[in-house]
Amino acid sequence: MRILIVSFGSTGDVRPYVALARGLLDLGYEITVATHRSFESLVRENGAAFLPIYGDPIEIVHSPEGLEWLASAGNPLLFGLGLRRLFRSLAIRCGTDCWEAAQGKDAIITSRLAVGVAFHVAEKLKVPLIQAYLQPTFDTTEFPDVHIFSRNRGSMLNRLSHMVSLWFFWAGLQKESCAFRKDLLALPCLSLRETVRQVRHLSTPKLVGISPRLISKPRDWGADFHVTGYWFLPETTWQPGARLLDFLSSGKPPVTVGFGSMNNEDREMTGELVVRALREVECRGVLLSGWGGLSCTENSDDMLVLEGAPHSWLFPRSAAVVHHAGVGTTGECLRSGVAAVPVPFFGDQLYWAWKLHALGVGTSPIPRKRLTQLDLQNAIRTAISNQDLRRRAKDLGRQIMDEDGVGTASTIIDNYLQGRGIAPNSLPNSLMTEAKED
């Protein structure tokens, strides 16, 4: 059986779906991952076929429109409108690529952002659409939509926040969805109300790829909903360079600082602030420049600047991790068993930052807009010296390491598809290998 997995976004948005692809490959399915060109090698190295989706997320966050969007992070409404404008400009091209990638596939697995086009493609092809999300954005009274509220607001507001988020998402794509359906798919337009109704009532599995130790399955979710555990790729075979190895072996474990795909116009100032804070508490630092969240050109005996390194390799070798609390980075930090210093920029990062603090494995969040040297150095000092916090982080890390989110999610998908009478592809191994390499 041939399955298409569609994911848009940054590294943290795509890597979990590559991990899920590996799990399904192990069960005998033919998997194609449709995502941005910059992730082609990651997809192919893990055995799945690759097809490109329009848009380069690095270019987007460095564009004037992307910088304006990120600068609006302090205002949830402006931030949401900015994201909607960015995605609307890409929607038709992404939809066309998704349509082409889905030809000949028997099922589609979609991320939260990609569902805006994958839903229509699955309807046209009459194939199952499985929603596999990294955030628990299906409506419930037990916690809010993570993009709207960072903490529980009570059952009524929690439920309302999920509905507002769903309607806001689809309302922003209404014009593009209608054009896509009519011009490319030869389908009639759906009203906003009907689109939301159909998406909410899909009878296919709905998966959330986070640990149930962060959020357990709500009592008002039905049998189709599953909190599976994180979707991690296997331990990396990545080999560090001599410069990193020498730095790590030359002193105490450093504090790793990185803001992933985040970008901001004052990244040099941020880099200077981070270095001063680390030195004030007499900590060595590994600074990950990422996509531009911080910039620092200083390599010295106590500071090492890298563009990036696999979190699964670097974080366990760190004394603590200062990060933006993106869902992917949060999962890797939790798995590593080290204390977190969350510095959220916007959106669901605020939710995960507070969740780390509530679990007792992270310091109190410092929103990026309010980041000061004093607050950062105090948080780092707490993260490296508070033994209770460090013990809880280590204990939770061991528990998450024992989970098998990929195996659980793959089994749920396999059971569903086999229950529909759709078995994994039975091509001979040689032909399956050729198909994966196409």
C-alpha cells in the first residue's frame, strides 16, 4: 500500500513525520514524504521517497513579510493574521504539489498546517485522510487550543478556543480553497461551515505525537483519538567535528542555547546578551545560530558557536538547554533528561514553555519580547543548581525514552488500514526498494 505523508514548516515540523515514515516502512508500506526541498536528504536517508512541496521555510522567515510576522508575536491576533497571509500566498502552489504527490496513493497522512490542502486532495481521490498532529488541537474542555492560551482557562473557554482556532484557520483559506477545488480538482466549493463540519467529523484516526506524560487523552475524545508519544527518529549516527569534541572535553558540560527556526532583527544583540548571561554565572556555552534566532561570531575557550547539531546528540551532553520551546525541541529536551530554560517567541511555544515549568523540569518561561540578561542568568543559575528540578528532568527523560510513539502511531494506522481491507503493498522486496528510490 502506498501512503503519502504531507508536512509543511521548519525542521521541528518535519522530522517527526520522517520518523513516522520509518515506522510505517518497517510495517511494509511504501511511503512518500511530500515536504520542502531543504528536507530531501533527511527523507531519503531514512528510506522514504521524496516529493517537493513549494516554499522554503528559511527564505520565508528571512523575508520582509516573515520578519514582520515574527515581530508581531506579542499580539496573538496580528500574529495569526500574519501567518494566515503567509500561508495564503503559498496555498495554491502547495495544493498543486500535494495533488501531484498524491497520485496513485491509497491514503494520506497530514500535518496540522498541511491539512488545509490535503483535506481537499483526499476528498477528490476518495482516500482516507489521517490527521497526525504535533499539537493537541482537537477540541476538548480539558485544555485550551495551544495556539491561543498558554494555560487552562476552564471548560467553556477551553472548548471555545479550539473552535475559534479551527474556524480562523479555515476562514483564512476559504478563497484559496474554493479556487483550488474548482480549478484543479473539479470539485464544488464548500462553505466555511461545511468545511469545518466535515473536518471535525472525519472518522479516520486522529493522532497527537506528544508524550501522554505531558497531556493525557481527554475524556471527551472518542475512540478515534490517540496520544501516542513523541515521534523520534532513531539515535543519530552523526559524527561531531574535532572542534566540538575538543570543546566538550575541555571543561564542565556547557549550557546549550538555540532558538531553532526563529529569526529576529536583533539577533546580534541577543547573542551578546546570551554570552554575558552565561559568563555572569560562570557557565560555558554552545550557541546554536540556527536560522537566525541569535548571532554570535565569538569562539573562545568558554563559548563555541555552531550553526547546528543534532539535539539528540548534543542535549544529553549539556548542563541545561535554553530554547524557544517549539514542540520538536521541547520533546528532544525532555528526552535528553536535562533541565530547560524556555524562552518562547509566540504561538504554541508559550504553552509548551509553561508546561515544562508546571512539570517541574523547566524554569519559569521568559517570553522573548521580555528577555533580559538578568532574567536569563537567574534562570540558567536555577537550571544548573536546583537539584530537584534536575532530578525531575532526568526522571521524566527516562520515562519518555521508554515510550515508543512511532511504534504506537504506526500500529494504529496499520490496524485502521487493514480494517478497511487495505493491506500493505505486497511487492517483492526488490521492487519495493526500487519504488522507494524513485
